[in-house]
Amino acid sequence: MVSESPVLIALGGNALILQGERGYIEEQFKHTDACMKPIAGLISQGLHPVITHGNGPIVGNILLRNECARDYIPPMPLYICVADSQGGIGAMMAESLNNELKKAGIHKTVSVIITHVLVDKNDAAFIEPTKPIGPYYSENDAQMYMKKGWHMLEIKGRGWRRVVPSPKPERIVEIDAIKTALEKGIIPIASGGGGIPVIEENGMLKGVDAVIDKDLSASLLACNLSLKKFVILTDVDGVYLNWGTEARQKINKLGIKEARRYLLEGHFLPGSMGPKIEAAIGFLESGGEEVIISRPEDLLDAIEGRAGTGIMRSWNK
């Protein structure tokens, strides 16, 4: 039996469109169903989750579709594409989770809360884009898009992806609504895709073109809700040293000091595992007790310490 204490579960956008897939809606629903099934299992054991998600491949596809149709339909700014992805992914997750709960005979309300997140308009990320979005490209295609003005980043062993500004989250605008939902026993799906990025000018909110890292935003959300456990679900089975090499080594448990040292040594790449480790460190330093990083299909075992990687403020080897 798991604890009844609320836990934040952050699902990576890459878990919804796998490498090599086109992103058909049937594929996305298949993966969403698979991700929601273990979450429903945890709910049946008494756990009350707050759920958030990434949007990397999907928002990239929306932006690409946006540009391909620009001669027929006025293109929308990136932050509106983020909002579109937040609503679409949230709708899929709510439908899938509702169905899984119904199968288990559990009566819970699932609510998608459209969420804005405040960022600093002077964040250096607007000068140096680092957040990968969209599909993977070959080197030849990447070179072609770079000539068009895109910023591209090579992901070792996978290919090239477009990168966009990813400022750090500072404040979750709808935090009171999320807290109220949690207090009322509602399962909130919130801050999707890292949240819709906004800046503040003369006291007014204004959307800005960027994609906030969902792990950093999820860490902020978990801290704001005073949660003790934070689960990051991604497309790898845990945290590795020497990733992308023959010497790669999985870590089952990790203390915060070791996590910080390995991060500084460059084991965790920006736009990949790096932000997840940064998010874990920030959460633990703010009072959290444990961060778990695992694949969605390993969630039940990871919660019990049998899979994934557990990161704690202190861990005795």
C-alpha cells in the first residue's frame, strides 16, 4: 500500500511520441493509455497525484505545421502553440485516466488546468536557445533548417533537433486553482509543457515565445504544493553516468551531493537528463524528500524502489 500523501508525477513529452514515429493521434493515445494505467493503479492504492507533462515532440510538430500552413492560415506565436499542446495533451491524459479509473471502479474527478508560468524577460535563455522540440532530423536536414534561421542541436545517438529559448520558471500563475483542486480531492493535470510562458510588463501578463523546461516547472509546482515526493517519467529506465558511451553505468540510488557533482562533471546533458537532475536538486533543497526517475511502465516498481533511480538529500552507500 502506497502513502496517501500527494505526489507530483511529471510525464515526459517524449513518452507520447517515440523515436521514429510520425505522431499519429492513434499512436499518441496508445502511449497515453499505457502511461495512465500505472497511475490509475497507484490511485487505486490510495495515492493522490498531481500530474504534469512535457510537450517537446508535440509542440514542435504544432510549430512545424503552423509554418507549413502559413500561406493559408495566419501563423500563431510559439507561446500559443504551447497553449495548444497543453490543452491537447491534457485532454488525452484526462480521457485515458478517466477510462482507467472507471475500469477500476474508482470515482474521481480529473481536471485539466490551463496554466501560465511567469519568466524573467531578461533571462539569458532568450539569447541562447537550448530546449529541444519537434522531431529528430538527419544532419543534412539540420543543415538545411539552420540556413533558414533555425537553431539546431545534435543529440548523441539520436540525431538533430530544433532548439528554442527555455527560460527558468519563476511563478505559477494558477497555483491557487491547483491547490484548491488538490484540497477538494480532484486530480489536477496542470502546468503542461512547462506552462504557457508569460512575462510581466507594468503589472500585466504578456505571452512570450519560449518553451519552459517541464521538469524545472514541475519542481517549482511540487515545491509550491509542499509535496514530499516528485516522480519524473521519461523514455529511459533511470539515470546513467557516461551516457552515450560503451562505459555507461546506471545509478539506482543517488544522494544530492553526488547528483550535483556528476552534473558539474558533465554526465547529464542540457536538454536531456541535465534539467531533470537540476529539477531534482532544486526540489530536495526546498524541502522535498525523494525524486524518482523512471520509465512510465516501471512506475509501480519505481515507487517501491525496485526500478528507476531514486535521488535523496542524503543516501548512505
